[in-house]
Amino acid sequence: MKKQIASIALASALIFSGVSQVFAETPGTQTTVESNTDTQVSTDSTTTPTQSTTTDSTTVNTTDTTLQVDAGLTPEDFTYFLDKLFENIQLTFTFDPEAKAQIYAEISAERLAELKALNPETQSKFVNELLASYEEALTKAGEQVEEAKAEGTEIAEETTNVMDQVATEGEATVDEVADQLEDEQKEALEETITNVKITAAVVRDIDPKVVQSLRDQGIGYGKIALTVSISNLSGKSVEEVTELLKKNGIGKVAKELGIHPGKLKNAKLTISIENNEDKSTTDSNEEANVENQTRETVQTQDDNQDNQEQSVTQAISAKTPVKEKVVNHIKREVQTEVKEKAQENAEVKVEENKNEKKNDKKEEVKEKIEEKVKEKKEKREHDDEENEVDQSL
């Protein structure tokens, strides 16, 4: 009972103070991931029999960046739901996308620590739940960092380093528990990890205008860096890459385009952006070119027909001069009919090309509308979840 009271007290303290929370009921297991960078973020937890005391510190170091996350409570604990509550509160009152990305990365790291802290006998019971939560948090970290980039934020190297570290640690964990996972979940985890590692590697170098442009085209946050990387390496347009990624996973798309997945993290990110005015002008020019080509083709056919008629007429006139007036009359009628038919064909072809363009644009608009509806639905669901959290408080 004392432990439960202490947990509730900590929850209240977090609500009113807004400080970060790392809650532990038993001596915590720590997950540590490292890489060569310029910042060290360390969070340690000290536990007493009745309550948890959390100490947060940030140390700048010129050699290593180490993210240490205490497992704290695990799904076996009765008050584990408080852990989730703390995280939701922290996210609710964090409005900066980059800061949210860091929180999501830390949450995903904590899920890995919780998995390792479980007893081997009970680990299999919670492995799917914890890795699903890890995947969700890691995905949202990638989405938030791309949203921050779209807003013009200069993404800190510390943020992308932490994301890469957590993704790498997750990769190792998935390998360790692979025999406990369904193939579908294992593939989904591997794809999420690969995508986040690519995002962490390249997002700082992408022009914010590119991110915003691709977002306007309906490409969701969390997929932009990946899409740009594949587009640059393959020579395919962003639209083509987007369609491929809708049908297949990262690995299959990379293989289909002859790209080694490792190269995606080192792609030089350059992409041309057409604004709406330029695109409209391009479409008009293409339409005019199609119309001119159609008319030229018809005119060539018309000229060939005239030459053939002239040859026939000359032959007839040479043999029967008496019928010259009749022949000329027939010739004029035939020429008039041929030209009218050619003009009619040209107009039909031009109209068909215009209709085809309109249909393409309608499909494009339809897809954008569906994407917007989907985004609004997801945002509404997210807002509902936040409201439920607020009401529960």
C-alpha cells in the first residue's frame, strides 16, 4: 500500500511540476547504447523500499554520447499503468516536435530495458506487447523529427544520435528474441528500425522546403527521409517511390531498384520542387505539345493523301481530257472531305488527351483528399486519447 501511495504522489508531482519521470519499484536494469558524438545524456534511478527518487543530469562530453535508461516498472508490476500515465502526461505537455521526438526515443529505449528486466520465465508473456510499444514509440520519434524539420527547426545532432542508438539497440534485441516473434511482427520491427536509422542519418541534411513540399503531396511524416533517399539513389520520382513503398517494404523496394539498404543512409539529398504554378505551366505546355504533334501528324497524312489524289487525277486527265472538269470537281470534293475528316480526328485526339489529363488530375486530387481525411481521423483519435488522459487526471 505504501508503494502505491508513493506512486500516486509521484504522479501528482509530475502533473504540477512538469519534470521528467523515471519510476522504479525494484533496483532497475539499465540499457546502455553508445556512439561517437558530442553529448552525454544520463538518467539514473536510486530506489528505497518505500519510494523512488529520480535524478536527471546532462553532461557534455567530447568523446561519447551515452543514453542510460532505467527499466523502472515492468508489465509484471501492479502499478505499471502509472508508468504509461507519466509518459502520456509528459507528451501532452510537450509541444515542440523535436522535444517530443526525444521523449519518444527515450520511451522506446525504456521498453527495451523493461524487456531485459523481466524474468526469463515471464519474458515470453510480454515480449510482443513491449516490442509493439517500442515500435510505436520509435515510429513516432521519426515522425516528430521530420515534422520539426518541416517547421524549419535545425535538428540537434544529439536527437538523431539518440534515435540511431535506440534503433540499433532494438535491432540487437529483435535478433535475441527472434524465436519468440511471429514473422510478420519481426518484419515490421525490422522495417521500422531501418526507416528510423535512415531518418536519423539524413534528416538533418534535408531542406525544410523539401520536407514541407513532400508533406503537401501527401507523404506522411516518418516516410519523407526514406522516400527522398530512395528517390535520389534510384533516379525515380518521389511519386513513383511513394507508390512502390505503398505496395512493398523498404527491403523489397530497395532490392527491386538495385539499391543496397546501407546506401540509403549516405544518400546526397537533393530534389527539385515544382510549385503549383510551375506544375500548372508544365501541364499546359505538355498539353499544347500533344496538340501540336497531333495536328502535325494529321497534316502529314493529309499531304500524302493530296499527293496520291493528284497523281491519280493527272493520269485520268491525260487519258480523258474531256472529263477534266468533272475530275477537278470530284478532286475538290474529296480534298474538302479529307481535310474535314482530318480536322475532326485532330480535335478528337486533342479532346482525348485533355480528358486523360483531367482524369489523372482527378485521381491525384482524390488521393490527396483521402490522405487528408485519414490524417484528420488519426489526429481526432489522438486528440480523443489526450482528452481521455486529461479527464482521467
